[in-house]
Amino acid sequence: CVSAPGLIEGEIFERTLVIVDTGEADAYIVDVFRVQGGSDHTRFLLGPCGPLQTTGLDLAPAPDYGHDTLMRAFRADTSPSPGWVADWSVDDRAGLAPPGSELHLRYTDLSRGVEAGICESWACYGSYGDKDEVWLQRPWLRRATAGSGPLASTFAGVLEPCDGHPAVVSVRRVDEGDGTRADERVELDIELSCGSHDHVLVAIGGSVRVERDGVDLMPS
């Protein structure tokens, strides 16, 4: 857990990442980001190079983000389906993966009360003598208010890198938070392909509990 509210001159700016093993060399990551301060919270997720497919989003053209950022081709869904998914087919540009690999990075969003979408972000994979420019597809989330007082948000999701079939079958958010507070707890029920069920709870300040089939995976 990292907390740095001074970066935004706000009250809360905190990110908690929880890595949960699903096998000898496999894992998923629960990602919770809390913000309190200002009036516009837009979160961008940067994934790997490669095509991106989404499920659970009904995308329509949207205005660019602006602010002198190198991003374009914004599309948005003002009412995204709960648990919508962004799935990258990883382009192994460095050739590091074994032959025959089917590398993916899957992001399942569990935020509430947000607008969501996809855009393209400029990147350069070249070196000093090799200009290799690409436009990376990346998801984004946004909450904004026109009212007075600091805006509070909790963004939550699950990231899973995999080669072939993912270990995570489904993810459900089972807490009662609505995304309008930065201190709300995030509670997830995660079904694995092996038949097990994980229960993950993340509270403000980095307090975490992980259980698999009722057994505590983080004993004190």
C-alpha cells in the first residue's frame, strides 16, 4: 500500500495492490485506488503492446481528455456493465516468451458509479537510434462533480496475466460500497478454474484479508 496525498494536495491518494498466487508461477492482482480531493478523478490503466478487446462496454465516440496529453481516439460508456473486462493479447516485441505462448493480460473492473472507456496512448519502444512509435490501447475510468467540496472515489479491479487459459473464472464485488467514498472497503468473491473460491477484503490504509475456501492465506 502506498499513500501520497501531497502529490495532489488532497486528503487521500492511496493505492493498494494484493498479489494472490493461483499456482506455482501464476497469480492475480487486486488493485484498489482511493482518491479524495478536487472535482475530477480520471484514472488511466496502461497495459502491454498488443490488441485490446473489451466485453461489457457499449462504446461511443467521446471528447479527448486534453491537458496536453498524447492520447487520442477516446470512446466511452457512461453506464458500464458491472465486471466489464479489458483483455490484451500481448505482442511479445522483445521475443522473451517461449515459442507457442498465448500471452494475455486481463483486467476486470469492479468500480462503481464511474464512466469507463478506451483510448489510445502514444509510446516509443525505440532506442537512441531506432524510432519505434506505437499507439497503445488503454482503458480509463472517470468520476467528476460540478458541486463544491472535495470529490471522493474508490476504483477497484483485478489484473491477471496468463499464458493460455486464465485461472480466474469469475469475479464478483460483494460489499455495499457505491464508489462515492474513498474509505469504503472492497470485498471480492473470486472463483478459480480449479474449483476454489477466494474471498478478498481490502480496507483503507492497506488492511487486507485473503481466504481460499475458508482458509486464511495471510496468517499473522
